[in-house]
Amino acid sequence: MKIGVVGVGYVGLVAASCLADVGNTVICVDSDKTRIDNLNKGIVPIYEPGLAEIVKHNTVAGRLHFTQDLKEAVDNALIIFIGVGTPSAADGSADISAVLNVCADIAKLMTSYRIIVTKSTVPVGTHKAVSELMARHTNVAFDYVSNPEFLKEGAAVEDFMKPDRVILGTTNPAVIEIMRQIYGPFMRKSSRLLCMDPASAEITKYAANTMLATRISFMNEMSALCESFGADIESVRQGVGSDDRIGNAFLYPGVGYGGSCFPKDVRALIHIAKEQKCPMRIAEAVNDANLAQQDRFAKRVLEYFAGQKDLTLGVWGLAFKARTDDVREAPAMRCIGKFLEAGIKVRAFDPEAMDGARRELGEKVVMAKNAYEAIEGANGLVIFTEWPEFRTPDFEMMLKKLKTPVIFDGRNLYDPKWVAKLGFKYFSVGR
């Protein structure tokens, strides 16, 4: 099948490469000339395990094409996926201007029936806004499908190839059958298609992400309570997670959530609910609790070093989670900003996210060549990301490198008794 994908950012590129990998011919369109040129050279703009290999394989095989020409995709593809960004506006709402602009352009270029499929996360009512907008620009028949993505950064390729569900927001049985053929190769063991109306599909994405963010924020608040009582959040987590009605997923305490989805989607849900005069008080609390957790962690570090001069902190981890280079709304970015405001120098290392962090922080932070260089002569180590290589480091070398053997662990990577026995002063979350 011939498929068009508009927007080759995180969502669009993963979707396009995986669709091509099962035999489809996919035309990818993006207005960013540099990005398109790089992809045609085999340079993938994001780090996602397995993605570069799939892009290269399908480009060489002739199934994956990259262009700035939207007309090429509209002329040659029956189905056009939209994967452009929907960033947060100043009021917390999702900015869908890119989605609307792309759909208007598609409508103007259409000469025969097309199916428009939105992968971007969009607020409830976008299906109506897009359909009305396109109808103003064309008399050609089309159908619209809301098909929200549920990709975890760091496991996006696997999530697309082996989805736990695919949601189709459309009421047209013929379109459902076509979409069933597209997703069939990814569901050979069992069908996991959920068909519903477009509004329900749109809200499902926000509901799912906000539910997961709620679990994280709840456990983070519980971690603060545990600290006040001298309890152990790890024991609490195991006790809570062993309940089959709850389970263990997204119950790990830390320094807060970040990334391109949870913060943005929680804010967007709060905004659309206010517009409907149906406030989401739990979502509002989740958003506030997440920021408070990050600030609490940063404050703990700053209070420990209060009154000391000429400080340098080593930082391990800049991405919002392991297995990604994404620093968007990463707790590390917010906390490092507070360290810098306090006059503390920062030397950081991340296996994949240093380029993104450098764009975010400028030259204020020194980017080290490796984890041990980051802590050379530092007054302490602060850990923000649970990269595997940070889990069992050379503690003896760390003692030699650090000026002061103190660790602030925002991901609870180590056994407190063990690192204390080795000679570290160790601060973790909720323990």
C-alpha cells in the first residue's frame, strides 16, 4: 500500500519506518530541508533504539522516501498520516496550528478521495475542526481518522511493531477495514483494534497519559511522606504494587516526569476541561505535584551545600528518561537551572542527550566526555536519569574523582546501606 506521512519528527518517523518495514511504500514529507537532506543521507535526527537501522534498511530497499514536496505524497498515497508537532501554548492548550495548516494544504492539492489520519496528539474537537477546514478548501471526498499514538520513548519501535492497542476514531466501516489492513501485520497473533468515534479517540490519549502521570506523581508525593516518617518508599511501592488491582507499572518514585508527552498532555487536558467548565482537579494536582517534586529535589541539594563557595556539581543524566536523547521538560533541565541560579558550576554527562541539553542550556554547563570526567573534582554527584551504565559504576573510582563523596540520586539506583558502607553520603528519594 502507498502511504504518506507528514512530519518526520519523533512520531512521524517511527510510524513511517515501521510501516515501510512491513512492505508499504511510504513517502515522508517535512518542511525542514536540513532534516530531509540528512534523512536522505541516512542521518536520523533523533536517538531511538533500532530506528536508524530500520530507516536505513527501508531507504535502501526503496520503500521509504523523504521529500519536502507535499504534492508528491498527496498524489501518490491513498492514506496520509499527520505527525506534526502540537506543542503547548502559553495557556497550556495544545497548539494545533501545524495540523490545521497541513490539512488545509492537503485539501487544496487533492484531486481524488483520500483518508487523513491524525497521529499527533490533538485536543477533543480537532476532528470536527479539520473536517470543516478541509471541506472549505476542496469538493473532493475524504475521510478523517483519529489514530493517537501510544509510543514510549526508548521503546517506540517495539511499541509500534507490537502495539497493546490501536485506536481508530472513525464511524465509517469502509475506512475501518482499510485501516485494519494497514495494522494487520502488527497484530498477527490477535487483533487489538479498538474502534470508536473520533472525539472518544482524541480524549483517550489524554486520559491515558494523565492516568500514568497521576501514578507517578502520587508515588512521588508518597516518597516525601515516607521521608518525613523515616519509612522506605521502596517497601511501600512493593506493598502497593503487589495488589493485582494496581500492579507495579509507573509506581517508581523519582525526581518527576518530563518529556514530550506527559507534561504537555496533562496541561492540555486541564485546559480543554476548563473550556468545557468541567475542571479536572486531579490533573491540576498532578501537574502541580510534578513540579513540586522537581523543586523539592533541587532544594535538597541546595540546602546541603548552603553557605559553601566555589561549588561544582557533577551531573549524570540529562534526558528525561533512559534510552532517549529527549530533554524536553526533563527534570534535569529545571533543577540544573536552579543550581546555576545559585552560582553553582555544573559538569554533566549523558550517553545521548548532551547535544539537546547544550541547545537548551547554552554554554553554561560543561559537557563531559564520560561519566567519570563529569565528577572529577566535583563537590557532589547528582543523578537524574536511570541509564543502565549508571547502575553499577566503579565506586572506588568515584571516591577518587569526587572532591566530596556525596550522591544525590533522583532515581534510587543504589542500595543506601551498600553505598554508605563504601564511604558515600547518599541521598535518594523516599528512603
